[in-house]
Amino acid sequence: MEPNECIFLIGCERYSSYRNYADSFRFDGNYEDKIAKDNWGRKWCHVVAMDAMYFAEPSLQYDMKHVDRDL
């Protein structure tokens, strides 16, 4: 993807439970997705995905140029 692009996913289904975040993220068992489906049989779930930027210095992610990029 280019820096100004994102992906819009329609009909996503969740298959697993999880716990924690980042370095401590862990699988926590199977998940039964009970979300309703639309008229085309897709799960009623929409996800917007975009590339994450790596910041060696985490506080830099709050510079307005980086916030604007994500928005």
C-alpha cells in the first residue's frame, strides 16, 4: 500500500479469542462468531486496515504530521 491508502474489508469473520496486546498478545481459544449476516451472506462486520509506522521513539507518533497521516 502507498502511505495514503487503506483497505476496506467487508464481511470479516472472527475465528479466535485473544488476550493482551503487542508483545504479550496471545491466542486464547476458538471463537464462535454470532454476528448477523447481510443479504449476500456476509458477516455484518467492516474493517479498515492501514500500514502501521514504526517509531523507535514512541512519543514521535504524536507529532501532528504523523497524526494527520493516520487520520
